[in-house]
Amino acid sequence: MNLRELSALLGLSQTTVSRALNGYADVAAETRQRVIAAAERHGYRPNSGARRLATGRAQALGVAFPVDRNLLLDPHFIEFLAGVAEKAGDAGYDLTVSPTTGLESDVYRRFKRTQAADVVILSGPEREDPRIAELQALGLPFVVHGRTRSAEPYAYADIDNRGAFAQATRLLLDLGHRRIALINGEEHLTFAHDRRCGWREALAAAGCAAPDTATFSGAMTEENGYRFARRLLEAARPPTALLCSSVLLAFGAYRAIRDLGLTVGGDVSVIAHDDDLPFLRPHTLDPPLTVTRSPIRKGGERVGEFAIRLATGTPLAQLQSVQPVDLVYRGSTAAPPQLSVVESEL
């Protein structure tokens, strides 16, 4: 079936059908869904070359895939990408994942040269991220999952990492903890830097120190959670609470606590950030894990939605979002054991 036949079947103009299939905002949502459903039912597929010539758009979102970073082994990236793909598919967009063994900028130049992607999606932004300036120089629209420092405006969808970890730290302080350690992600990444800032600010507001000896950072794996927690708990003045940037890190911390003959929620309280990964269920741990919760798949859906809206002309000012994070209190968090005044100081 071609465009003319599909338009006649629906009783709509070819222009309306074409704009509906290409995600233009001036087509009513009900009409767009009716057109997409009919196209699927009758097997209509617009010619990508003709569509690109007619609209100047590829009807695709682009993602650079650095082969050397093994992102397919990172559950956070996979779940995020699944959210993007779901939103893209609902809107009739393709998701173009382009591998690179060199610089990501090579992929962006290829996207620009071949018009293979209308909008590029960036994940894992660094505090000072050169990709922002590269894409702006190329004139290639993009949406960032997270935020970075940039003098120029850009589209982003983020969560309140600083506020979430400040809130978690305040909860522990309210329970009586004063020695609260942080097991963090890699701090050249903005999310981890912001979480450290939230932890440090809450401690400072309570008159507590946040020494470098009270924090470790690295890849968010169970093994790192175990190693970092063990080093903290074997120190001369161990913490009474651990704040972890991932449930994976918390899994390792639970093991370390038990290997040292201590109890979770008794001798040591634990809180972690929960990206709601499908194979990690913090409420099934013993005891159930207290978390700051924000599903990363929902973040991917929001980024995908913003990318499609950006492709169809929505201003950047309407594509900047920072979502609050839930705090879910469970059995891994309780008042600390009784300590002397001297021992309670960091």
C-alpha cells in the first residue's frame, strides 16, 4: 500500500497522513494514532529515502555506542535504552545505534553527513562534557539524560540526585547517625558528583564532617560495593550507616557487613539508590533495603519523548526537566547502636 491508497482509505489528505506518520505536533493525537494503527494494519512503510527528501527528517533517534565501554553489560544503560526504544516505537520512530571503536564525535559527524538521525541521545554526561560543544558545533539536535555544565541551553531530562542524597542523609541524621559513609559511582559523572554534594551538604548542615576517608567511588558493581564497604567498616572508626549510589553496590555492602559478623539495620544501616532494574528487587533483601527510587526506564521514556518533541519543533525551554526522587523507608535503616560522644564523631 502506498501513501495515496492509505490516505484514501482513511479519508484524509496525503499531507495529513504524512505529517501524522512523521510525528508533527499540528496533527491531533487521536488522528495520529488512527493513522499509525492503519499503517501497521495494512503494512504501509514509507520509503526512508523519499521521506528524508520530502521532510528533511530521518524519523530516527541516534545513539552512539562505544564498543570499548561494554555498555551491553551495563544493566543501567540497557534499561535506559529500552525506555527510549519504547517511546520511539510508539511514535513511529526508529532507534539507530551506531558503534564506534574511536571517538563518539565520529558517529555524530556520520549522523550529520548521512542524515541518519534527527536527534542524538546522550547518556552518562560528565560534569565537563565535550560532546555538548561538538554537537552544538555540528548543528545536530540532542537530548541529554542528565545534566552537564554548558554555557549554551540544551534539552535534558534528569532526576534530583543532589536532593535525593541530601534527603537520605537527613533521614539517617534524624535517626541519630553521625558517621555516615558514601559509596558512590564514578565522580567525573554528573550524577555521582551531585549525590556526593547532597550527602556533604546535609552533613554540613547538621554540623558533621564529611572527610575523604568516609567515601569511595568507582564503577557501580557488587564487587566494588563489597570492597569499599569492607574497607570502611574495618577502619579505626567505622561508619554506622552506608549510603550507596546503586542497589548493586548495596548488595556488596550487605555481604561485607555479614562477613564481618555485623547485622544490616542493627550494627550498620544501609540506604541505596534504586533505578528499578527488573532483576534487582531491594524489597526482597533481608532486611528489605531502604532506597531513593527513580526508575531509569522511565528516564529513558522521558528522554525519548523529549527527543521526538525536539525533532518536531518544540523549543528547548520546554524540554528541560528535573524529576523528584522518592524515598522508600524499609528495614535496612534504623537508629545506630549506642555510642560514646567521642566515638560518634567522624
